[in-house]
Amino acid sequence: MPGGDASARGSSERVAVLAGALVGIAFLALFRTTRSELLDGDGTSLVERLAEADTGIALWYQAAYLVLGRAVEAFVGIGRSLDALLWVSAASGAAALALCAALGVRRQGAFAGLVPALALASSPGLWLNATRVEVHATQAAGAAFALVLGTALRTGRAWSTFALAALLQFVASTSHNSQHGMAFGVAWLVARGSSARRGSFAAGAGVAVGLAGALLANSSSNPTSPEMGVAYLFTLVRNWFTGPSLAFSVDEFVLPWCPVLGLVLLVRREDLRRVAPVAVAVLPSLFFFLAYGIRSEGGYFATFAVGATVAATLASRRPAGVRRNVVALVVAALSVLGLVRSVDALRDRARDPLGGLGAARAAIAAEVLPDGGYYVRLDLEGQTVSGRVRHLHEIDAARMISEILVHHLAFERFEAAVEGRIAGAAATGLPIAIDRTWTIAAAVDTRIGPFMEEFERAVGRHYDTELVESGGVPYLVGTPRATVSR
């Protein structure tokens, strides 16, 4: 009976949503429990960008990540940018798993339907990126949003087909620039689910609009630099494209995502037509990043991993005898291996001595500047004070020095940049502190000394200064003269 079918369908969908929610909540708790404040990769720049944006919208060339971070700060009330971004990473990883689990339960039932999502959950590539400050868990969530909803939702009119396609592509592309390559696959998925007379045209037009909007958002993330947004893709290819490497493929693709690779075996010949749009959506990024050659704890391959999970979910439910049992054992074994590798990697990260460096430095800086202010550091390890203590603004001297040395620029350019930064800091009426452990680094690399001495001269021009020691660390602390005269 039609009424009975609709009722059963509605009940099945409610069970699927509930299962997805439970999986998401469980893994959100797990990711938060195993999070790490160790900053690597783009983590330092991401924390600094969000912290220094203060209350405004902060963007990165993957626009969604810092926008979500700002939303967490604003609506959840988390005062530390570092914590906010760790919440975004954990919630993104959990959301990707929740979406995949809900689709699996909806299509294959409570047990079989959870297998693909749990294989993804056991992958070190997801664990390591959902527990640190990086964009790749959000990349996975954006891919899952596009592929799962593109598979599950049905549209009846051209305008709704257009709107769905635009939304899915916009979310996918702003989650990560590489997911511009999902456009054809997303259009195919949405068109296949549309009963509109011109569904294919509407889906294609919607994806084009969503892609254009995402390109604009990502490109305008840093309007002062042409190296962000669309142009950044060409910069990456020009500077770091290495060509295929077996060692890189094993370290960044096979080992971080071994449980998901086992899922590919679930897809049989008769399933190819069903999973073709998913393959078209995720294979471009797979081939690009296999040749790209930049390490990211497997993060760049998150799009493919989610695609393989969705493809396994869409595979036929009909039993296939011994073959299916063998595949199930292979997936289970790879999932166990993935979990073991995840635990080992998380332990290694927890033992890294740099992990507590940023927190320790932030605690000392907060003692020197208890009411906030500017903190100048020569940090060669990438662990920031920014984002760890509210109202503490960090000036990264190492980055400013590196720009001069790497590009062989005149020292006068550095002097002008330092004068501008210090004068601007003094104009706010906030104090400043220079971490004088730079003298240790200068003893090793003599090029550093003149640059840091220029910092101290600039502070002396705008501040009343004194030498202070806190926690065994020497500081040059300055109070703006305008504040003193009042």
C-alpha cells in the first residue's frame, strides 16, 4: 500500500538521521578528547589569522574554515582562537562521519550501513586532521555534504534543482579549493535526483553559480595578496608540483586511508553506473594530489576518502557469497590496522616536546602583559602565543625576517615595515614586550641580530622601555609614551 510504503520510508529515514547523529556526537567527543594544540602545517597561520582579525570576519584561501572558527567564537563564546579552530576541526570530522553513517543506514540498514562510515572513522588521515588545527577535516565535511545530500535528496522543480546544486558546490568548494574539481560529479548527482523537465540544465547552471560564488569567496580571502584564491592553485603547481612518487603515495595516501581503500573492493561491476557520479567528483583531486607531493598527514586525500565511503554505501546490497565475506574481513583488518596507526600517531604527537611550548610561552607572556598588549617573538618552531590568550596580539618577527632574506630584499624595507608595525601598536595605547630569547638564535645565525636590534630600536622610539624577567625569560617591555604622559 502506498501509505504503508511512505510510513516505512519515513521511519527508515528517522532511524538513519538518529544513527548519524549518534555517530557524530560520539566521534565529536572522541576527537575533542584526543585533540592536540601542537601547530604544524598551516596551523600557525590559521590561528594567527583568526586571532589578529579580532572581531571581524577572517578568511583563508579555503574560506569556510576561519568563517566557522569566527562563528564558534561569536556564538559559543570561546575566547581563544586556537580552541575555536580545534572545535571546528573536531566538528567537521564528526559531521563527515555523521553524514556518511546516515546515508549508509538509510540505504543498507543499521549494521551493514555503518561499516563504510566506521572504516572512514578508523582512518588515521581523518583522526589526525580532526584533532589539530588544519583545514582537511572541513574538506572532508564539505565533500560529505555535497556527495551525501546530492545522493539522498530529490528535487521536483528546476528552481529547487538549481538551488540544491549551487548550495552543494559552494559548500564543497569553500571547504577546500581542490573541491572545485567536484563540479561535474555534483551536477551529475543532482541532475539524476531531479524529476524536473530541464533538471540537467538546472543542475549544471546551479553548480556553475555555486562554483563562481566559491571562487569569489576564496579569492577575496586576502585581497592584498595575489597568491591567495584562484591564483594560489597555480602558485602551488609552479613551486611544489613534484610528479608521482611511490614513497609519497604510500605515506600520504595508502597508510592514512588504508581502511577506506578496502571499501573500494565492495563496489562491483554492476554498481559502476550507480557510483559513477561520485567517482567523477573525487578522482580529479586524487590524481592531482598524488602528483602534487606536499605532505599533510593524508589530509589532501580526504575528498577521495569520503567519496570511497559514499561509493561503498551505494554498492549493491545483494549478497555475493565468499567474495563479500572475504572483502568484509579485509575491510575489518584494515580498519583495525588504521586504528592502531591512529593511536600510535596521536601518542607520537602528544609526546612531541613542541606541543607544550606554545602554552608555556603564552602563560609567561600573560604574566608580562596581564592586561593584554603586543608580543614580539622570534619563533622558529611555529608555536604561537596568538590565539591562546585573549587580547594578546602577536607580531611574528621570524616571518618578517624570512620575507626579506628569502626574497633578497633591502634592509630598508624591513625597517619601514617594523616602524609601521610598532607605531601602529603604540597608537593603540597597549604595551608591548619583546621576547629577548632571540639572542640565543642570533648566536647561531648571525643574520638574525640586526633585524631584532631594529625591532628594539623601533620600540625605543615609541615606548618607554625596561628590561623584565619572567619565568626565566628576559623581555624588553614598553609602555606607550602617550599613556605615560597622561
